[in-house]
Amino acid sequence: MAGMGHRRHTTHRAPSARRARGQRLTSALLLLPLVLTAACGCSRVEAPIPDRPKATPAQRERPPEPARKSTTVAAQDAGTLEQSATPAASAPGPAPSPEPACGSTLPIPKPGKRAVGAARGVVVSVEAQATRAGVAILEQGGNAVDAAVAVGYALAVTHPSAGNLGGGGFMLVRPAAGPTVAIDFREAAPGRLTRERFESLVMSESRPEAAVGVPGSVAGLNLALKRYGRLTLARVLEPAIRLARNGYRIGPRQASSLVYNWSRLRKNKAALAEFGTSEGRPLPLGTRHRRPGLAAVLERIKASGDAGFYQGETAQALLASVEPSGLMTAEDLTSYRAKIREPLVGGYRGLTVQVMPPPSAGGVAETQLLSMLEQLEAYKLPRTSGAELHLFVEAARRAHLERRLHVLDPDTLSEAESHSHEPAWLASTPALTRHPVDPKHATPSSKLSELYAGAAQELEHTTHFAVVDADGMAISCTVTLSSGFGSRIVVPGTGIVLNNTLAAFSVVGQNQPAPLRRPTSSMTPTLVLDHGRLLLVLGSPGGDTIPNTIVQVLRNIIDYALPLDDAVDAFRIHHGFVPDEIRYEAARPPPREALAHLERMGHRLSKKRAQMGDANSILVAETKTWAYADPREGGLALAVPEKR
């Protein structure tokens, strides 16, 4: 493989948040009423945590305290549900559970035949050359953070529709012995943003430069490297600089993204020059694409760190590119900071699930969704049944109501406001109490909130990658420009694609536009632990589909004993509160009998059948670490070869 020397690599290729406030958030979450189902003997459930003024990091990572079992939907109407759950012959049922570990009722996760594994580390991303950059850094003695930063910068070169310098993202970093930290480098609103400007410029879409938020990716990647990396910034930037200077081959996914976005990209002269042919067409598959302007920007970051991007020549070019309607100023750029927060810690069936805290609203939704599904005992129903899918949809509908309407940037809240918001962010039981799930009928979203009509759908283009090194350090990272190629503005002479993240603010609910505020996001990097031991590294792109995608992959492994590759490949469905419809993938539909059953219960099926997510995932099992690239977007999972 190009740039990787003579070694032969094992691969899987797919076909084509303030700190104290974070402590309160996590402490509150530890008291979530979950129904844990570990067996007697060597149970996965640890002793309940007594009330204390402040929890230690190790204590925060324990599974939530179990609650008394209450009557669930499955128990209320088990007969009806089971009779209506007719698995289809055309779709595989749950695999037989292997022998449970340590007396637990949960199966031992398996990687599957198409995952790649190694003891020295794995990298998985949407783009092969970025994955190879990460593995090369691991081979040079770098740790998982070094490799992840290399992947992040490389994706800005080779996957420009989502990988970026001009956007933002979230990252979970877990050293082998913990504790996990969350790095928030979400884009921020310029200081000049007002509600009036938001409504007149951003929402009109006629001035794309008005939607550009202050980019966070450079600050976030550099912060991660400075705090937790082993190698120098110059070393980890080298693969991206080389790719930009010497060129790379445009892959299938990248070529199709250019075609799909070309009608708007070509309207920007710098974008046309960066990604178009001399005839004005998008660069085709296989083109060797050199990006000297971006190489020069990366060299400035290499020499000056954050200042190489947020000050000087690069910053001046960026500000000029968003005139005349852009709101960003030089002060916005120089004052931007990535932030280290504490993850939200929830659980599912005795396992610990760590997710991004707000401004990730997706982390709130994922935690609530898992909690509700456990309380409803959805895992007792067949995976392919209409009954199980009904419970998933109804829980997702309620979790996404919270995500859309009641989560906002926590740094904009006073102490008193934080105390009023946190219980609603973290507790799933009130959602089921206020709006119980009817086991036989769909609940219209409009009946759950009077704000339903004003809620908006989300943009869906991000990218997710994951790394685990030989020492067990793990990285789960999702980056975004918001929509594909963001604002479709390229900064002249730099190759930097700018975000349109301000459009992620809402016209209803808590996520309102305000100066310096960070819009909420569905990006949800996730780590799953079993008694403090890393088990899964999960995440996905896909806008509002992200929490649902991650939960389905997790449950396929934990509830239904699917190996990692099959769990990722399996069909996915989605309900995001608004619009009030169920989406599924045309290429991987649920059983027809299950869909018909959902329609009989009053659910409306969407005509939008596009693929959902790109869940590049990692499993730690069987003395190795295993990675699998989701085939939905095409990518590469690569294992570091053993030393000879």
C-alpha cells in the first residue's frame, strides 16, 4: 500500500460541556432508575454508589444504580406482543447466545469473520488514506491520540465533505486505566450573532457566509495532542501535509459527494477551482488531487500551532471569504477555545456507557433511549419483530423530543438554570411517566409537545473514526461541517471548506441562537465499558439518526449476540420525533411483516429510504482489538501488524 513501506497490513475494506457542572451532570446520571438484568454470581452490576458531595473519576464510571423492577410494556401485554411478533424468513433472527461470561446473562461479544484484529492497535475511518495515516503514526510509536489527530487532519485533505479544518467536532479520550475525558471543539456562534440576524440571514439560506460558525477542529485536535499525545504536532501532521502536497486518489465516496453537492459548490469560485476540472465538472473518481493551498495552511499550523490557523495569513483569508454578510471577527477567532469536559455516564444492562455531554444533545438522547428500552424490556422481544421495533420507535420518539427541545450549550446557563435543566436532561423515567408507551398503538409526536410543529429536521453530514492502541487507549471522534461541504464556501488560496453550523440553532426549544453559544449537535462518540474494561468504541455520522444508529449497533451486540460485523451491517430504522414517521434503509429493510405490523399500529413509514450512518466501530475481545468499517459509506479498518 502506498506510503506504508513493505509491510503487509490486515485490512477490512467496505465496498463502496464547565468542569464542575459536568461533575453534577454525571453524578445526577449515576442515579438514573435503570432496570439491570445481571445474574447472580459474578454479576456485571457493581454495588450502588452512596450519596456523596463529589464523586471521584473512578466512581463516576460505575454503572448506574439499579432500581426496583416495575411493570413494563412487555410484561403488561406480553401475550399480545409475542403473538404479533412474527419474524420473517427473509431476515436473520438473533444468533444463538454463546456461553455467558462470569455468570452474566449477557453474551460474550464476538468480532465476526470480516472484522480485522491485532494486539498492537487498530484504526477505522471512512477514507482509506486517512486510516493508513493513523496506522503509520501508531507504527512510529505514537499512541491512540497521536493516531486520531493524524486521521483528523488527513480527513480534512482526503474527505473534504465532512473532514475539515473549517468545522468542529467531539472526541472521547480514554487512557487504558481511565478516566475518560470529553473534548468539545464544536463550532461557536460569532459575537455579533443576534436572533434578528439569524432569522434574516441564516434561515434564508440566501447568504451562506452568514451561517459560518467559528471553526473548532484545529483547536480541538491540537488540544487533544498537547494533553494526551506522545508525538510532536509536526510528526502527526506530516501524513496530511504529504497527502495535500503530493496528491491522493479520489475514492468512490468522495467522488459521489462532489457530484451530489456540485450544483451549489460550483457557485463559489474558490470551490470550483479546488474541486473542479478545467471544464467545470466535479473531479471524477480516481483523479490524483493535489491541494497546495491546504498544504501551506497545514505547514503554518505545524510551525505555529493554533496561531497558524486562528491568526495571521490563514485567519485573514478566512475572514475575507465570509464578507459581506459573515458575522465572524478576528476576535472571534483568537478567543476560540476547545474545552475539556466530563462525559455523561449511563448504563445498559449492567454495562457502563460513556457519551459526550452537552452541547452534544445526541449524548442525552442516547442515554435516555437506552434507559427507556431497558425499562420497557425490549430486549426480551425478537430483534426482527414489529413488537420490538414499536418499542424502539416509541422510546426514540421520546428521547429525541428531549434532544430537540430541551438541550443547549451548558456554558450559557447560570448555576440556578443548570439545576433546573439537568434532571430533565438526564432522567428518562419522567418521559415514560408523562407519556406512557401504548403497546398496541403509535403515539403521535404532536401529542407529546405543543412545539412539534416548530421543530426542524437536522442536517446530516459528518464523519466518525475510532482508534485503539496497543496499550488500550481508545479514541472515539466525530467531526462535521454540518451539511455536506458545509456552507459550500472554500477560503481562497487555502482549500479550507467552511461550515454552516449556525443553521443548527433552532427556532423553537432551548437551542436558540445567541452570541458565542455553541449549537447543540447529535454527534455522539460513545465508549462502552464492562466493569471498567473497554468493550466497544462506537459512533456514527447521520444528523438526528446518530443516537439511534449507535443504540441499534450496541443492542445488536449486547441483546442479540450478533458479531461486530453483522451488528454494523444489520438493518436500521429511525424516528426523530419530527417528522412523525419511521425511516428505514432501502438497501437493508426490516422484514416486510414487521413493517406491516408497524403500519397497523398507526406508524407512518417514510418514503425517504437513504442509508443511515457510517458506524465505524471497534470491539475489544479475545485478547485482541477488532475494527470494522461500515460498508454504507466505504472505508477502511486497518490493524497494526505484529513486529517481526
